Amino acid sequence: MSPGKRKPDLVSFMFAEQPDGSYVTSLRGQAVLHEPLLNKDTAFSPEERAELGLEGLLPTAVESLDEQVRRMYLQYRAQPSDLLKNVYLEALRDRNEVLYYRLLVDHLREMLPVVYDPTVAAAIKGYSHEYRRPRGVYLSVEDPAGIERALTNTGLGPDDVDLIVASDAEEILGIGDWGVGGGIGIATGKLAVYTAAAGIDPARVIPVALDVGTDNEALLNDPAYVGNRHARVRGKRYDDFIDAYVTTATRMFPGALLHWEDFGPSNARRILEKYTGRVCTFNDDMQGTGAIVLAAMLSAVRVSRTPMREQRIVIFGAGTAGIGIADQLRDAMVRDGLDLDTATRRIWPIDKQGLLTDDMTDLRDYQRSYARPPDEVAGWARDGHGISLAEVVERVKPTMLLGTSTAHGAFTEKIVRTMAAGVDRPIIFPISNPTERIEAMPADLIRWSDGRALIATGIPIEPITYKGVTHAIGQANNALLYPGLGLGVVVARARRVSPGMLQAAAEAVGDMVDVSAPGASLLPQVDNLREVSATVAVAVANRAAEEHLARVDLRDTVQRVLESMWRPAYRRVHGNGL
């Protein structure tokens, strides 16, 4: 890091990283304590305090990072709600970034739902009213010419950025459109998980809010709202703004992975398809969700002994996530011997209008390839919402039932019993979240299938004992996959994120579980995300090299991955002037 570089909070200061990993800074006194990556609070040594003008500005005791973490954890646990815990952690992050990440890494399973889904949604709702220290880059559709200026103001050079997470906040975590606060909140939350779970260096990332306006009337009428106060811009002007962002970001930071997060269904897929062949880019809502479900599916296939090419898959909820999953499962069936058309025909998508058929006039572009021919279902029963899930299950006799609908209770006892009557080990993945949106609770699925269902969910579920067998329910949590994928891309300096790299990530996650025991989880637990992420990163980097997408020579990938993982530890800070 050269002198004058800004760090993750993007507030200007002067310091530089030395070859031995220490920092040298020209800052003194309170200015040192106000910089999150430099500040060590009570951990500054007497020598550092003398050099940096901190004598008398801190209590006498010199504490270790471990001692500080213990105190911070007690303070964290004392917060009366998850939202206040989120606020507490963000305040700590603004003050002392190393301490924040060390606390998060040490308690990742407990804190992951607080720093990200679901608690971050509540924090996002109050962003404008609780506005504190800005973190990230705010790009406005009203000023596309200012994109380069804004990114330049980060102080980061062409070789200083590994990852940029951007959101236009149209579809935030099931709460919808939350404007500029949603964009920056979701981007910073996602990056926190990247760093805690996979060791992505927080000094080499940029969170970006793409402020294109909002259709949320509550925000537009809120005097405190800090974003563009107009309806969402759409059409050509929106596309030109996105293109200006991609063009500028990739030119200024040619080695960066561009991550898209929480875009609406009218934009998410077409943006990804437009840029996938041109830049290194990734959409977690589509590709990450698809890959983690594929990982669980591969585990389920090992248990059921029914190969992918013989699966019959019903997807209830054919939005961007549902169809993104369909793509991954279809590609897996192709790898298992089917041609593309046959594999596509083994997937039945159901949305608000019932089973999708290709004579419907309201299909989205990404749904069309999976829509069924009308003559195929001419004799099927219809209700007021088209061909129902119950009718499809009765007719298709699926081996897999996937829920991405957010329709609580949609997988009824009758539907599940009908499915279970036609297959020995029904694969049922109700992955909608939070709990009030899940299609069915695992305890019911196990009971209705007489203990035969193979289950993964989108929410954490405690083990369930049924007829003497304890069933561990794997959570299809994208955090098991995308941090390691990102790390693998960074290590390989990959030119693109390919389908093969997503496949490698899914296989790596699936291979980390032993499904031989009755009731075994289909996915790893989130207790040790660093280990999972490292394993995924190795697989992804190796696949990038095999596909000639790596821009570096990978000789010992395991070692390269371990060396690349940033760890929250204090560095010596020297007070020599720059």
C-alpha cells in the first residue's frame, strides 16, 4: 500500500504499509484514534504511544487483542436486541476495524445473522434516521459523469482493489426497495462476511450504493431520507448508468471482481448476462444461491442414489433466485449425460400464475426456456391461479421439490405425502427465509414423509429426532459458498467467473459432509466458515487455472490461499513522518 491510500471507511489519512507488515503514519494524537484500521485503542504499546502522540489520551493499561475481545463480547451480549447488537458492532467497526473483525471471526456463527441477514434488514430501514459515519461510495444516476471522480476519491489505485460489491437496493432481503440506505447497507454487510468468512482484505474492497431513486413512498415522503428523492429510473437511462459504472470500475480497478447484490427481477439477470462474458462479475442472489442448492443436491443424490440425470424437479417460486437455481441444476444434469433440451424439460417452474407455460404473455425473459408447452398440460386441472403446485406434484411425481416462493406453508401435508408416495427419498428444500416465509418446517416434512425426506432450508434449524434418528438440517446459507468463491477468484486473479468455477465451489461444499450416517446434514455447518471458505477457494482457483482463466501461475494453491487470507491482528504502527 503506497502512501496516502484510503482504507475501507474511505476517510482520507496518510499511512503506508511496510514490507514487514507494519504501518508508518504521519498522523498524531486523536487523528490516529479516529482511523479504524490504525486504531488499536488500549493495545497501543508504550513505544507506539510515545511515537504517535497518544500519551495521556488512553488509559494506562496496555491490553492484548484477546483481552479487548473478551470485553467487547460482554458488551455485545449486554445489548437487549439484535438490532442494537448490529448498531453496537457497526460502531465498533467505525472505531477499530481489527477488533471488530476479530470479535466477528471468534463468534461468527452467533453474529452472522446480526451483521447480515436477517438483522441488517432492520438496520437498513432506519438508515437515514440513524445516519452515522458514511462507509463506501455513493454513485448517483443524476451524476454519471461523477463516477470516476467518486472512485478516484477512494484514493485506491489500479492494483489496490480485489472486490467491489454494488447494489441498487430494489429487492433487499425480502423487504423490497430501500433506496440508498439499502444499497450501502447490503454492500457493507456482504463485504463484512467476505472478510470474516474468507479473509478478503478489508483494505482492498469497495462497497457501492447505486442510487437510482426509489419507489418506496415512505422514503420519498420522509424528510430525513438522504438519497435521490424521485422514483426509480428505468430503461435506457438506467442501463447507461450501470454501463458507466461497469466501464469505469473495470478500467480503474482491472483486477476487481464486480459483485451484484439485491437487484430487482427486471434487472438482475439481464445485467449479469450482459457483462458475464466481458468482465469478472458475479451475482450471489442468482449464482450463489444456485450453487449452494446444487451443493446440497449433490449430497442428497449420494444418499438417494438417484443420479442427477434422472431427477424430476419442481421449483415453486420462479423468480431470479428460483431460475438461477434451475440453471445450476440443469447444467448438472447435462454434465451427467443429458442434452440441454432434455435437462431443461426435467424442471417444472411454478410462479404466481401457476405452472409456467410458454403461451403466457407475462413471462420474464429468463423464465421462457423453462415454460412448458401448453399441449403437454392440456388436461391438467386449473384453479383461479392456473395449474397449482398440488396438481403439478400429482402429475409429475417429482424427486425434488424446491421452495423459493416466500409463501409460508405452501408445502402442505397433502402435497408432501403425495410426493413421498412416489419416491423413496424425497428431496425437499424449502429455502425461503425468514421463518415466517418458509414453505414448510422440517419437523413436519420429516413426519409427513415418515423420516425419508432429505431436507435443506434457508433458515437455521436445530436437529430433529424422529423414530430414534436425529436429523441434522443443513442450512442453504450462501455464506458457505460466496466468500470462498470470491477468495478463489482473488487468488487466481481470474478473468471471469465461469460455470465451471461455480460447479467447483458447489462440489467443494458438498464434499465437506459425510452423508453416510442416517439423518446426516446435506451441508456443512457454519461454525467454521473460514475452513469451508479456504476449501472452496482452492477448488475455485484450481478450476480457473484449468480453464485458463487465471492470470497468475498457481503452483501450490493451498499455500497461496492460506497466505492470501487476511487475519484480524494488530500491526506495529510507527510514528515516522511520510
